[in-house]
Amino acid sequence: MLNENSIDNKIPRRSFFQQVSTGVQGAALASLLQQDLYADTKSAIHQETSKFGPHHKARAKSVIHLFMNGGPSQMDLFDPKPLLDKFHGKEHFDKIAGEVEFPEQAGALMRSPFKFAKQGDSGMWISDAMPHLAKQVDEITLIRSMYTTNLTHEPAIYKIQSGSEFTGHPALGAWVSYGLGSENKNLPAYVVLDDPRGLPVNGIENWQSGFLPAQHQGTRFRATGSPVLNLKPGYKQPEAVSKLERDLITRLDQIHHRKRPHYHQLEARLSTYALAARMQIAASDALDLSQETAETQKMYGIDQPITESYGRRCLIARRLVERGVRFVQLFINSQIWDTHSAIAANLKTACQRTDQPVAALLQDLKQRGLLDETLVMWGGEMGRLPIAQLAANKDERKSGRDHNKNALCTWMAGGGVKKGFVWGETDELGFAAVENRVSVPDWHTTMLHLLGLNHEELFISRNGLNERLTGVGNHPRIVKEILA
């Protein structure tokens, strides 16, 4: 009779699979293992089990985070400044010199090349760079007074994504997965839809699990082709045989793990493999856009080259939260919002790629009754300066804007926030948030609150400290004023 020691100690696991076929013999062995080793068949792997669960009643079940890499320009999109028109061309560098990353390229105050108008019943100011979002402003809360702590992309991105300016800390979605688990055992709690054109700045560190258990890192889904690489075997066999094979591997994994209960990386790896097996059908179904009507696909811009990629991923995001995924994150390649030059053309291109799909996502979620339980968040890692940034030839027609950590605009929609609402103000030139300021930890705390999580109670003990998304020793606040 086979026993635990004969498998785990005498025959290396890899050799065992080389020597035992996966057909009738494998099925028989699985049966033996079940009979002899598992009076209690409860799995040792807990992928779906959250660490904490909700601390209070949640307003949102899931989050779609639309991360705009590079730093969208607040005074060209959401925060009109008439004084920039009045004082266009006036020198201002000496007043903000310490806040300019490229001082040798600094120019004078620069008006926006875009036109602003009040939109919707709320009368929210939106520039003509975003004509589609302009039709959805009555669904969003616009935060004009957010600020951050670093004006360089890499640490600023780490700050937005993980609460720290340094690498190695868990991403937003990893904390949500850790705190709440998944509503769908066949799909990950945290899914990433990155751009087929390339990774964003900081690469895969944007969705790392850091010092949380590894199963909480973001799972990358491809918008076209096979959703997850290497998810399905490269050969065909009857499904009944595949199931028996998976059962056998699962039971052997459990034996291996029972002898190493404190090896958390092993537990995470085994849970990931188990999830991958369950995802083979669920992931393919979630990403099958042929189930959507032509009208819906057109609404997202999937029929147009410039919006096809982002539109496809926005539609997939809706299908994922519809199926119980907790946190879906969309990225753009590199940092298309980093408009150091030719802002009139480059900012317009960034908006053309994303504006219609984002507006369609809000409209689609609303008409399906999903917006009230889905928190949609839009924004980048920083804002831009009110002065021009000039190339070496000082050609003002190709002016852009440099980085700005003192003011940025972001917005939220659905999931428990007010509709058609503006919070906070910047100074008369848009340089710094001055009224009802919102820090990055405040923003994180508010997001967690809407998901039913208390930022102080969501932690992991590490090196004698209770590590949190909002940091150790910080005292951020819930921005209650934006809550519905």
C-alpha cells in the first residue's frame, strides 16, 4: 500500500511524474491516495480566504483603477485657470524654482491650448480634450486638490500604487485581495490588464505583492489571444483524464505542503497552481468579447484603431467585476501622459486613446446596475506645472509642462461617492492644492473605507511593525465629504 513516506521521501517528485503515466495508473493512484491519506479531505490551500474580511458595511464590492501613467495635466483637463490666459508669457520660474525638475528648460507661464466649458447638470468644468467624459461628469466626484510627495516618476508611481516611495511594498490590489479575498473562486481577486504595446514605468512592480503572501500579486490577463500564457496544456486529452491528473497533482501537493506548514511561499505557489487550473474555463469566458453586442463594442471604441486596445480592456474590466473580481487595474504603455513637449498634440493623443473607452465604461456599468457597487478610479502619479517647458531651440509652439507634485486631479465614480461633485481647489495658477487638500494616504484610506476596510486594521506584522497600505505611524483621514 502506498503511504506518505513512500511518495514524499523515497522518490523525488519530478521523477515520480516521469515514471507514472497520467492515464489509468494515475487515476488509480489518485483513488489510493484519497482512501489512505485523507480521512479529512479539507484542502490546506486557502486562496479564496481573506485575511480580515470587511470591518464595516461596504459601499463597493470591487474597484476598477484606470491608472494614467505619466501625470495628466490638471490645468489642461479639469482645472481651468483664467490667470494663465491673462499672464501668459510672464516670467514665474523664480517663484517655484525649487519645484522644477528640469530648470534649464523652464519657460514662462503658459495658457492652456484647450478650451473649457461647464458640462452636465453639475456644471463641472471639463476641457474639450475629453468630449466623451464631458457627457458623464454627473456620475463622477472630481478631486482637484490632491498632492503627492515626489516629482520623479518612479517614486511617485510607487507612492500611488503602494503608499511608499520605495519598491518592495504591496500594490493597492494586493492589499484589497489580502483583506477581502475573491468572490469568485475560479478567478483571481486582483487582475491586471496592461498594454500590449509595452509595460508602464516600474514594470511589473506596479502589481507586486511585496511582503504579503505571493498569491495576492496581480494576475496579468491578455486582452487578445490566450488570456494567460501557459494556462492550458500544449496537448489534447480527454477532459476526464485531465481532471484525474489535476486531482492527483493536487493531492500530492497537499502531502508535500503538510510536511512544510510554515513555508508560506510554497502555500502561495500551490494556491496559484490550483487557481490556474480553475481559471482555464472561467478566464476564457470572461475575456470572450464575442458574447457582447456589436453596439456595445462600438460604444467602447473597439471598432476604431486608436481606441481598440484600451476599449477592449475597459470592456473586459466590466466583465471581470461582473464575475466577482475584486480589483481590476488598467495600465497604458510607458507614460503617455508625460507631456514635456508639444502638449497640444501629445495630451490630445492620450485623451483620444482613452476618453471614449472610459466614458463607455461608466455608461455601461450604470445601465447594467453595476456602477453603484463598483468604484471606478482615474488618475496618475502627479500633475504638471503652470509654466512652459521648452526644448533647446526654445520653440514655444512645441511647449510642454514639467512635473508637479503639489497638485494633481483625480476622480472617482460609483461605489459610494457623490455624483457630479467637485472637491478641493488649487491656487490661482494651478500650481498647488490649497483648499481641502487630499494626500495620497487620504485617497487610499477612502478607497479602503468604501470597500468596507479600516486602514488601521488592515495590516501584516513584519519586523516588529504592523505594516499597512497607509504606512506606519501615519494618520490619514477618510475624505467623508465626497461620500454619497
